[in-house]
Amino acid sequence: MITAPPSALLFLATGCPHCPAVLEGLTQLLKEGIIGSLEAVNLAVHPERAAELGVKTVPWLRLGNFELEGAQSVAQLRRWAQAGDDLDILAGYVHDLLISGRRDRVEALLRRDPAHFRALPRLLADPASSMAVRLGIGAVLEEFQGSGLAQVIVADFGELTRHAEALTRADACHFLSLIGGADIVPYLRTCLDDPDAGVREIANETLAEMAAP
């Protein structure tokens, strides 16, 4: 399936040292067909639009599903524009938002496109993910509890319940408990025989709460 080029919305301001370069780069991508449309908004002229999106600094760019701040080279803009459904790029983007305390931006991204929940298991599987990232994943899933939107990643976290590291298996069980639903039960039942006591405890407690021994 051919994916349509993303649209770009750029907020800029008179006197901003980086805005002209970002605008020029986006214009080049528009001419090449890498992006499908470009809207540039002067922050001083339309502050109400900036307020709607929580824009507080320029240049600020929404490029497809990504919200970017600060200077961006043409190469960087091209990479974001062509990211599409690349899970590695998406996971890196979500990682940066979580460690910088911008969890609200992650949640807004997932509301716009629940398919992007798949970045969360990818982050958990990354051995370089810090405790802050793992806590951020849990907080995001807590925000969406009961919504059903995170059901798309049950199988991904289910696969991680068989991970070599006990901490990752335990986190996967915990995250499944936050997602809920009948689909998590087979994975948690398997975890009842896990060699790690912590993993067994999470699985047992979750199944007990679900009345699904």
C-alpha cells in the first residue's frame, strides 16, 4: 500500500534565527513531493492557534505524527518525513519524549494513532532502556486503562514474557495487567511457571484479580 506524503505545520516568528532554515528545508521537501502540504504560521500573528497546540517555542513543527522543536537540518526533516511506520524511529521519538518528561505528548500521539502503541514493547525490548523509560511506559498504559486502545500490543508484550531477562519478563507481565482483557490470560498463565518469583507473583496476582485462575 502506498502511503501518502505527510503534511507539515510550522510555527515560526520574526527574528527567530532557526526558523528560516527550517522553512526553507520544508519548502524543498514540498517541491520534491516528500511532504504533501506545508502550512507556516507566524506565532505573533496567530497566538490563538499556538495556544490550541501548546506551542511555546519556535521553530515548532508537526510533521505527520511527529512534533519537533528547534533547529532541524534538511536531512533531519527528510528522515522524519520518510519515517512512515518505522518502529525504530518511532520508538526513538517516544523514548526522547519520555525521558524529557513530556509524557503528555506521547499520550496525544497514541490517541491520534493507536497503531503507534507498538513503540512501547519495542522500547521495553531495548536493553538500553532506562528505568525512567520503563516507568514512563507504565504511566502511559495506566492513562489508557479501560480504553481498549492498547489491545494492539498484547501479543507484543506477550512475546516479552518469554524474554531472557527476568526484569523484562516482570515488566511485560505488569504492562499486560494494565492493558487487561481476556487476551492477556494465556500469557499470564504461562508466567505462573516462570523461574523468577517476581514474575510468578505478578502473573498470579493479576489472574486472581481477573478471577481467571
